[in-house]
Amino acid sequence: MITLFTHIKELIQVENSPKKMVVGKAMKQLPTIKNAYLLIEDATIIDFGEMTNLPPQKPDHCINLEGQIVLPTWCDSHTHIVFAGNRVQEFTDRIHGLTYKEIAERGGGILNSAKKLQQISEEELYQQSAQRLEEIMQLGTGAVEIKSGYGLTKEAEVKMLRVIKKLNKNYPITIKATFLAAHALPLAYKNDKKGYLNMVIQEILPAVAEENLAEFVDVFCEKGYFSVEDTELLLAAAKKYGLKPKIHVNQFHAIGGVQSGVKFKALSVDHLEEMRIKDIESLKNTQTMPVALPSCSYFLGIPYTPAREMIDAGLPLALASDYNPGSTPSGNMNFVVSTACIKMKMTPEEAINAATINGAYAMNLETSLGSICKGKKANFIVTKQIPSFEFIPYSFGNHQIESVYIEGKPI
Ligand code: NIG
Ligand code: FE
């Protein structure tokens, strides 16, 4: 079925052939077409251009979008949306003065989520997670990466990854799975980190690979969690199974995780709230995408990733939500884009590039998503009638979405 969208006020992030990523100064450029048409056939974009150049058409459907803007759906390259219950108690504990670190040391934090997840059935976990997935799709997300890491036993990690696989099968949104068993040290291995890492490498990793449950591997490389040495041990083991790294680094301390990421040709290094000059230098001219998670900084009250410094130094940057029960209980990419502009001084053009094409790159999806390009998936956002695309970040806490198309269908 062919659908033609006409009189689009502005068609955002158009390109004639897919590029890999947008880097440095080029991030200030957001290619757009005013008074545009967009033609899709089933789940694919087949043409677009200026209304004045519209070739004669006999589409099955024609939709007039006067006054409305069309842009690719958000590509959220870092989430943990498969989790059980919530951690609202820790939220109020933090308001009363406890820190994220203190809560974790008392057995809260990731271990709290792991306990909850180990106790519920795969079906219940699926239902809770599906609800979150539907919520983010309504908010304009058309591709998402989801991590394991709240299981911390073979059984529970596999349960999480099977839920991700089932979500991918049942929903039109594109989903990528990441294996994050090295997220925290479970109680059973409290004084035996080596033992846990051996178990992950010798027992869980082969099972995950056997069922083809993940494309990427992640490690929480942080003081009190996993060291650079632990990280490299795990990345090397995962490499043997073909899993590409996307790692949590420099959230609270800069301990050399960025350099490990570069060394292991990580697809992305994420968080980066604490960046040293040498971390920025290490990322130059590499294939590793730095990913900022401003909603996490907002919620925890920790520093924001120094996006300005990084982009001005010539690095690319992607934006993602980090949706999880502890540090970011929100998957709203509209808020992420706003917060990047307001708190990190990214321009609206940079923020949109970071949340679309660069996010797609950070999931290995840049050839099929992240821009309006012939042959790419027909995943796009139709805004309400708004004066310009800058209204998207400007109206923080709200969104300007009228409808979301995923694989050519409104959801
Ligand atoms: O990306 N930093 C590690 N992992 C998550 C939060 C985990 C949690 O608190 O449940 C994050 O912020
Ligand atoms: Fe995270």
C-alpha cells in the first residue's frame, strides 16, 4: 500500500544516501525540506522532496499535513526497560538525604531491582515491560536498545533477554538486546568478584550466545562495581561470541573505561558525566560513539556530560534516555532532547541529530533508521501544528507529537 503525505511544513533530517554518523561542527546542520511530500510503500520510505517537484501519483492514501512537521522517530540507544516493579522508595530516600551510593551500599539500587526481578515470572516481567515499550512508542521512539543486568543469575539474565526477544517479535519497533550481567556484584558473590566474573564468562555468556539472545555486551565500569581490568576481561570473552561492546563508563568516576572502550572498538561509550581532557582525546577519530544520558543527570542531580566541549572538540554525540527504575525512571526522548538543549547547551539541530541518526549508529541501525532516506524504514513523528522544529525542545516537559508511524503504520 502506498501512502502520500503532502504539504508538510518541514521535513526534518532528510538525506539522499545513508551516512554513518554526524560529527562535531556538522551536528549544527539539520538538513530539512520546507513544504515537502513524503511517499511510503508499506513499511518503507520510497520518495520525498519539495511539493513543487511532486511527480504524478496515484497513492492508495493521501494525507495532508499542512502546518505540521515530520521527523524520524527517536533512536533510543540505551535503556533498561525490562525491570520488575519500581524503586520509588529510594526516590523518597534520596529526597530525605541519602545518596545513590549509600542506598546501593545498603542493598538497595541494582540489587534491589535484581531481587524483584528474580521473584517474578517471565510472563509478568513481559507484561510490565510491554507497557513501558508502548509508552515510549507513543512518545516517538521508533528504535530502542534494551539491556539485561537486573538478573545477575543465569536463570534471571536469560529470563530478561528472552523477554526482550519476545518484545522484539511482538512489536513493530526495532529492538536491540545487550547483555549486562556485569552490572553489579550479586549478594551470593559479595566477596568473590572473580568467582562472579568466571561464572558470567563460563556459564551465562555461552547460554546467551547459544540462544542468540544479545548482539551487544555491556559492563558497569565504575569504582565499587567493575574495574577496567574486569571490564576488559569480560569484553575479551564476549568478543569470542561476536558481541560488540556498548559500555557504562565515567558515570561517577573517570577510571579509564573510555580507553578500554576505544581499545575494544566499542560501538558506544555511555554516560560520560565525568570526562577528562584525555577521555575526549581518546575518542577522537574512532568509530566509538559517545552517548550522553541527560535525564539521568537530571534525576540524580549529578553533572551533565560536557557535550559542548566534546562536540567543539570534533566528537560526535548521541543522546539516549537510560530508562531504568533507579537512576532514570523516564523514557521520554522529547524531554531528553529538551534537557540536552537547556542544560548541556546543545543547539536544537545538534540535539535532534544526536537523538536520531547518531542514536541509530549507536545501535548499528544507521543504514535502516535515523533519517528520512529512500529505502529506510518508514518510522517517523508527525508533530502538531507548530511554528518550527525548535518548538520540540522549547516545550520541555510536554511533547508536540500528533502521531507516530512505525513501519509505515500509525500506532
Ligand atoms: O545507567 N549505572 C548503572 N546502571 C543504570 C542504573 C542502574 C540502577 O540504579 O538500577 C544507569 O544509570
Ligand atoms: Fe544505563
